[in-house]
Amino acid sequence: MEEKIEKAIEYYNFKSKKILDYINSNSNLTVEQVIESGEELAILEYKITALEVAKES
């Protein structure tokens, strides 16, 4: 089970990095795009946190 949790954490970290790279590499994003990306990042961070807590239990 711990291996599945680790793989999920890796995946969500990868997705977070892709979103951050997208935001940082584009200087002409609209406000809506920035907000949507921020919301996606927040969701991913919640998932990562929950998985890390589950891993420690």
C-alpha cells in the first residue's frame, strides 16, 4: 500500500511542477488562467498532504 501512496505522491508532484512551469514560462496569461492554475495547484497540494499523512499512519 505504501508503494501506491508513494507513486501517487510522485504523480501529483509531477503535475504540480508542470502547472508551475506553465505559469512561469508564459508571460501573457489571462487572470482566469492564473486563477484556474492556482486552484489546480491548491487541489494537488491538498491531495499530496493527505497522502503524506496517510503514509505516516
